[in-house]
Amino acid sequence: MSGWGDRRLHLVVGLNKAKDAAAFLNPLLPHAATAWAVAEDGQHAALPVEAVIAASGGFAQAGPRVADALRAIPQDGRPARVLICGSLYLAGEVLKQDG
């Protein structure tokens, strides 16, 4: 991530209940301009959005779904990166979405 200082970083995070959310988030949050906690419908093993927010120390905001989070990312004309991360199940849900 050290080479990513040229653009703002926006995190979209959905985690499995089995993950240590704070341990996952702690290395990422110092680099993030925003963080969005998400849990897609039908993901019974997903950590609740509120738990992801708590693990972020209150930094993350509720998405609460990936599409909502992506719409909420500030569009200020500056180059940015969006990192969707946390769970392979979340990645699968994202890949299933159109557009």
C-alpha cells in the first residue's frame, strides 16, 4: 500500500463472522479516506455491519450494501482507489452484480 499514496483510498469491507475484524482493519484504516461496512443479503455468516463499524473504532460508516457504499463514496473529481475486501463470499457477490 505504500505505493498508493497518489490517490485517496476508499474501503468497502464485508467480513465473515469468523474473522478478527479489528486485526483485519487495523493495517488498512490508516491509509483510508473513508471506510464502508457492508453485509450483502443472503450471507448468513457475514459479520453485522454494526460490528464492522465497532471494530473500526467508529471510523467506518454503514454501506449497508456494496452498491450503497459505492454510491456514497465522495465524487470530488480527484483520482481515487476503491478496495472491496474482507471476504471471498463478498467478492463473489460483487462479481455477480451487473455493471
